[in-house]
Amino acid sequence: MTSVLFRRIAVAARACFLALPLLGVILIASPARAFVEGVETFDLDNGMQVVVIPDRRAPVVTHMVWYRVGAADEPIGQAGIAHFLEHLLFKGTKNNPDGAFSKYIASVGGQENAFTSSDYTAYFQRVAKEHLGDMMRFEADRMANLILTEAVVDPERDVVIEERKSRTDNNPGAQMSEALSAALWFEHPYGRPVIGWMNEIENLTLEHAISFYDRYYTPNNAILIVAGDVTTDEVRRLAEETYGKVERRAETPPRMRAEEPVHRTHRMVRLQSPLVTQASMMRTYVVPSYTTAHNNGAGWEGEALDLFAELAIRGSTSALYQKLVVEEKIAVSIGGYYRGSALDDTELAIFATPAPDVSLGELEAAIDRELAAFLDSEIAEEDLARVKRSVLAGAIYAQDSQQTLARVFGIALTTGGTVERVLAWPDRVRAVTAEQILEVGRKYLLKTRSATGYLVPPTPPRS
Amino acid sequence: MTSVLFRRIAVAARACFLALPLLGVILIASPARAFVEGVETFDLDNGMQVVVIPDRRAPVVTHMVWYRVGAADEPIGQAGIAHFLEHLLFKGTKNNPDGAFSKYIASVGGQENAFTSSDYTAYFQRVAKEHLGDMMRFEADRMANLILTEAVVDPERDVVIEERKSRTDNNPGAQMSEALSAALWFEHPYGRPVIGWMNEIENLTLEHAISFYDRYYTPNNAILIVAGDVTTDEVRRLAEETYGKVERRAETPPRMRAEEPVHRTHRMVRLQSPLVTQASMMRTYVVPSYTTAHNNGAGWEGEALDLFAELAIRGSTSALYQKLVVEEKIAVSIGGYYRGSALDDTELAIFATPAPDVSLGELEAAIDRELAAFLDSEIAEEDLARVKRSVLAGAIYAQDSQQTLARVFGIALTTGGTVERVLAWPDRVRAVTAEQILEVGRKYLLKTRSATGYLVPPTPPRS
């Protein structure tokens, strides 16, 4: 799966921020770990889903609209249109031209942001609670009334082209990550970068933008999430007055993506660049997501993969870190993640940096050896209890941030999850057994399901 | 680019023959090398193109219909539908049910065959000249009147599933080749196997078949090629009476395929299998085809790549063979090809088998070293003259086979070429300079444009 493209906006100087899974610099959206009281959900008459998350610690609200569309839903040849349209949402509407929405947010001391991933596109604001109705009015307005003309689209395409140049085309880690995804996924669009391939971005047109907007930016394809010092009744009243007035422009679009064929080969991607000063490697595996595990009747597999990642590869207490960094000193760093929140099968990744005298080939062989040893061993009761505490603590910490909490629900609901399944997630984690963790590891951590990326400096210490 | 799926049919026991670019067993459709007198071409009123190739050595004709559609034109999620439909064309029409066409061909002592590639689908018969009109009547009939029902489609899907199992799923070389293509091509459908991925073949439906047939099997998307003891006037009269009566069912379908992004990484695919007894490797590069070179205003690049392949990698006189097999004895075999006939950018491949004590890594490094040495050297006048003779001789030899000659035109016309460009091919080969050959090699034989496949036995001699 490709990365989430984040977007940070300031009125004067708009600075874009990106969370790309670069080798060694991984920033992942938190999986659905929230465990929170009083969450309520309902639908408006036009099919728009609403989720209210009470959080009364301060008189502020986080207001988010999520669309069930991302880069993996893009038509062939239009890679990047989801992210491009996200840019265009900031240009203006007939009622609120020239970035009036952003100016208003700044004038009331609020914050805003937007992001596009393979599975979703989302827009959010954080403001004092009395401005919630205004946020809804502006956001509902740009759901239906966006001005899309050549005059808007053409210069913004150049902005995206520059964005891609600076984020990817001058960054060997990003290039490697992109090529690794393309090699990991044969057919599924998770193999495509969220920002799009340059050659396709250059060919994106006004017509593409209009067609994508009309097909996907319809209230029945959107989810409103409000977290903060509000009641469900307040949210319902405000939402009906604003979003409730937006007409459906299309039926709920199906999310049909090409399925992966059976993988039988290990794939490898190698990038050597003068911009690389430190060799590093990344291994990715195709594994079930929470959603595909659930749909396959093995709903525990997602949580077992979470715990597998925590035990084997994630953080300095993991088996691989302890063995290869602390004990054998083959690696100077090692880490990984499981990206459980995805509509389709997803990625589990391991990344590592070798010690000065160790080649990437030696490091990779050591990782394979230690993974095999881990899957052959038994998991001690106290280790299982420890990682469950650690994983569940993540859900507790998430509640400290109103925005993180809201995002957990937004991500879950746009990737095939439900509010109920998010709330039951801690119970599912607690129920996972040591045997299940080893079982998912043995079942999915196969080299034939994986791809390895090497990022190599111009003259490697050992070739 | 993926392979051509051939189809050989006998009435009693239909035996399918496959030319897959397996590691070490490569069988390639001849590039457009014919140089022949008296070829004429014209269009019927419904837009069907006709090519007549006189060949009066025997009273026989080769009758072919080519459709400008192949696996690279398939809708997402329907990989294999082009080849599946080719199978269904043999089932029967209202007028000629139950394989009546094939029975008739057998009854007059004729031969027939069909094949599907990424870019084209073709049907042909070789019969005594007096049966040409009958061939046209049958073939025109199945262009328009094919019976497509569940009763026809369902059992044939099982036939294709079995075909895939026997050709690919039990053959590590085929699996490797498939995975290598998928890794070489990030976006372009040449990365998909012509026969389709098993998971998509299993989901092909009657509706898919009807929709593909109605969209592509229309006379304006077809080319009739008749080679043999006939005149253009005879062919025109017979074609107007048969194909000329077939109505257009659709506008000429556009052939819009996703373009490749810029490649920046070398990719590698590794398959270890107990079915492999001898390690081998294959390297593929994305290079221009005759058509893309022509469209880019560098029409000589295709012919220069042909000559590069002949000089450097093809056959036992090539530089790599002489150095690595004969002189250094690092490899027991080495070869390659340039597949110039393709609608879009295409593949140049090198394959090699290491000597007993040589690892694939050592062999690959030696190949890279010798390729670099070749591109750094000068091409001697006599070597250039020799390979031009050799390449041009291929065109002369092609004329010995009526069927090969007809195929050269069919392939060219379904991959963006013209009769004129086929006829001028020898002149373009003669005009290529030594400097142009080195230039295309240096420009396109970059590791970042390539993928390498390793086929490895269970316990390799050296790991």
C-alpha cells in the first residue's frame, strides 16, 4: 500500500507536510485502537454518515469530512487525480471564492488540514466550538459547488508537479519506496503512488477533475466526524441544516480494485544514488488488513499481525532489534509496522540499517534467519502480556488527541470498518493467543509474498 | 511485454502449443523483416483493411484475420478475456454450430490455428486456393454471429483454467517469466500475462465475453491478410461478398494503455523451486518498439536495437557469447532478443545459464561488465556488415514460409505499423550506423530500466 499524503495549510505560506514510508523514516497513521465512551453514529437522509465523539476537556471541536475514495480508486492513466482534486478543493466555490474558507479559519484562530491516501480523502478543521456550524456550511458548500475551470486547474497542476519533484523525484528513499510498492503489487492499485506518476500528473485535465468530483464527492459517499465539546443533538441539527441540503450527485460508487494473483516469487528493488549516504533496506509483505481478515471470517488475523509486529519487529524491545542491534550488532537500526487499516490486503514492513561493516545482503540474511527463529520459537506468557499492554496503551494514548481519535474512526469507516468494530478492537486484541500470532507469521511472512528494497550509496563499503 | 499464446487445433485431439519466453527457451515471433514484391492493401467500405501477398509457388492460400486487440487492451480485473474469447470463437455460430468451421477445414485437408498476444488476436487457415471463399464465409460469420451463452462459456473457462495450470502453474520458468514482466512494468499492461491471472480467469463471465466481442470484433478493427496464389481482384471480390457484408458493431476502439512512469530502480525477481534442476537467469529492459521509436521521430532506434541485439547478445557469434561462453566459460549458454513489434515500448531480453561452479550473481556481474565493455568499444566495419547481412537474411528466409510472411504483416499492422514501413524495413536496417547502435545501447541498456529474474534449484551449488 502506498502512503498517506498529508497536507498542512497556512494562509500566508502554505506548507505541505508528507508522511511517506521512506526507508528508515516511517510515519504511519495510527491503526484503529481507540477505546472511547459515548460515540454515536447516524445517517442523514441523503446517505451521509455522521459520527459524534464526545470530548469535553476543552471548548473546541475537530470537524472532519472523509470521502470513501483514494488513489486506489483512480481510473487507469489518471494516477494522482484524487490528490490533485484535494488540492483543488481549496481554490474556492461560487459562494466562497478565492480561498475564503481558509481565510475564515485563520481569522478565527483555527487550524485546517487535508490528506489523501490510497483508500480515503479527508478534510478537517479544529476550531472553537461556536464555529462548528460555520465549518459545516463551508465544507458542505465545497462538496457541491466547487469552481472547476482551466484557470483553476492549470496552475494547480504545476503546484502538484513541483510537489512531486521535491518530495519524490529528488529523494532516493521515496523513489525506492515507490518502486518497492510497484514491485510488491502486481495488479492492485496499492502499487501506485498516492501523488501519482509524473507522466500521468502532467496529463491530468479539467475533465478528469470534474468527473472524479462528480462521481465521488457526493454526500452518500462521505462521512462527517465531529469530536469535541458537542452533543449528538447539536451535531445532528447543524448537519441537517448544512450537509443535509446537499443533493446526491451519484449512487454510492463501487470500490472495485484489481485483486492480486497468487505470488510465487520474491522480488527485489535496488536503487543506487549519489544522494544516499547510508545504505538501508526495507522488506514488505502482502498480508490481510483488518477488513479483509474480517471478510474472510478470520477477524483475529489483523490483531494477531499487530501483535506479531510488536513482538518481532517493532521498537527496541522486539525480537529482531534485540538480536540484531543489541546482541549481534549487525544492524544499527531495525523496525517495522503493520498497516492494518486498509480496504484490501495490505502491507507489513521491516526496515533496517546495517552496521558499518555489514552488507545489505548479510543483513537481509540475518533478518530472514531471525524471523524463522522467532516463528519456530514459543512466545512466553509475559512477552504476550507485555505486547498486549503496549498495543492497547496506544489506543489509550490516542484518546489524548481529539484529532487522532477522530482520525481513527475516519480511517476505519473509509477502509471497510464500522464504529462497532473499532470499539471492540481492544477486546479482539486481548483474545489473541500466542499460537495465533505464530500462525499468522508462518502463514503470511513468506518470502514469495514479499519484496525487498536496497538503497545503496554510490560506492558501497562492500559490494 | 508478455508472450504470444499460440493455439494449434486438430479436430480429434486439440493440442495447444505455447510459445512463452521461458528462461532459456525463447521462441519469438519474427519481427517485421519481410521484403517482398507485389503486396497490395485496400479497405472495404466497412473499414476492414485487406492485405494481399502474392505467392504463386503452390496452389495454396494462407487466410488470416487479425484483430487489433490483445491482452493489453483488457479491462482491469478481466486479465485473460482476449485469450478466453479466442477459445470461444471455435465453439460455433447460429449458421455453423458445433465447430462446423474446424470440421470443414479438416475435411478439405487444411490447417488452422489462432493466437493471442498482448497486442493482437489472430485466426488463420491454410487451404487449397479453391477454398479461400469458404474460409472467408466462415470467418466473416464468426466475426458477427458467435453464440455466446453460459452453456458455451462455463465449460470453456474450465479448459482455460486447466491450460493455465499446465502451462504456468506447474512450470517455474513460466512463473518466473510472469513475475519478471510484472516487476518490469509498473503500470503498462504488458506486465500482465496473456493467459491472465488465475484469480481473474476464474471470474470471467459470459457478460465479459459478450462485451469484449461486441467492442472489438468489428470489421473496422480487423485486418484480412491473404497470402498465396491469388490476385488482388479475386481477394477483393470474395472479401466484399463475405466480410463486406458484416456491419460495424462499434467505432474503432481506442487503444489507451497506461504509460510507464520513469524507472529509477533495478528490480529483481527470485524463484526457488524443487522443479528447477539448473539455475538460470534472465534480464529484461524496457526499450522503444519500432512503433514508439517511429512515433518519437527516431525511427532508426528500432533497427539499431535489432542490430545491437545481434551484435551483443543474440546467437553464438555475439560479443557476450564469445566472451562468457567460449572464452571465460562462465556461462554454458547465453542469448537474447529484441521484440521490436509492439504497439508500445517493449522488451529487450538477455538470458543465460551459468557454468557449474558459477553463481547467478557472478554471472550477472560478468554480463554487466561485458555489456559495459561492448558499449565502450568500437564496432568494426566487418562486424557491422556481418550482422546486417544476418538480420536481413532473416527477412529473406521469412519469404520461404507463406505463413511467416503473412504473420509479419499481421503483426506490423496490429502494432502500429504500415505495409510501407514493413517494406522499407531492410533499407532502414542498411542505413543504421555503428554509432547509432552504441547510442541506443547506452541510452536504453540501463540497469534502472531493467529487471533480473533468477530461477534457482532447491539447493543451489553456491548460495
